[in-house]
Amino acid sequence: MFIAMNRFKVARGSEAAFEAIWRERDSRLGEMAGFKSFHLLKGPVTEAHALYASHTIWASRADFEAWTRSEQFRQAHKNAGQNKDLYLGPPEFEGFETILGE
Ligand code: HEM
């Protein structure tokens, strides 16, 4: 199993706009081999920002990497740079390999 997380620092006051972008997106993750699940998570809120993470589970790192090279990934991100005013800095990506688990 492979977990891919991209963390976004969203400026306070922009949370609803950020959530709307994700709620209204055309998702094609379900078309991908090895795709298991997607969640958009909201984490700690500070005075400056609200932390969000896009969290996906894949059968393997190779399946995730194939998605990042796919037409589906390109389409999902064609407008991703257009709302820079919502964010404090660029997103931070982290990938996790399963070591133990049921
Ligand atoms: C390897 C790095 C990245 C991963 C793992 C990732 C993950 C994801 C996932 C899982 C989705 C949903 C796709 C779908 O449902 O079909 C998505 C969409 C999105 N990503 Fe990324 N992403 C990455 C890079 C980026 C970067 C660099 C940005 C910002 C510049 C970004 C911003 C967005 C936005 C705003 C959406 C919603 C798109 C929309 O419909 O407007 N992502 N991303």
C-alpha cells in the first residue's frame, strides 16, 4: 500500500473557496489502476492558515507514479496554479510506504 499526501496551507477566510474547488472538481481517480481511496482532510487551524491535506491510498507506489504521469493527473491539475491567493506558499507533498498493518 502507498499513501500520497499533499498538504495545503490555506489562508484564513479562504477555506470555503478552497473546499468548493475540491467539491466541484471532475475526479477521474476511479479510472486508475491501483486507486483505493481519496479524502480531503482538514487539520489544525492557526491564526494565519488552515491546514488541509489531499490523501490518497494506492495499491503500490508504482500505481501512484503512473497516475502522476497520466492524462487524468494532467487534467486534474490544469487549473491548479490559478488560485495562488488562497494559499500561503506551495503545497508540500509526502509519500508513505506501508511497513506494518492489517
Ligand atoms: C505529486 C504531487 C501532487 C499530488 C499527489 C496531488 C494530488 C491530487 C489529487 C489526488 C487530486 C484529485 C484528483 C482527482 O480527483 O481526479 C488533486 C487535484 C488538485 N490538486 Fe493536486 N496533487 C499534486 C500536485 C499539486 C500541486 C503542485 C498543486 C498546486 C499548485 C495541486 C493542487 C491541486 C488542486 C487545486 C486540485 C483540485 C483541482 C481542481 O479541480 O481545480 N496539486 N491533486
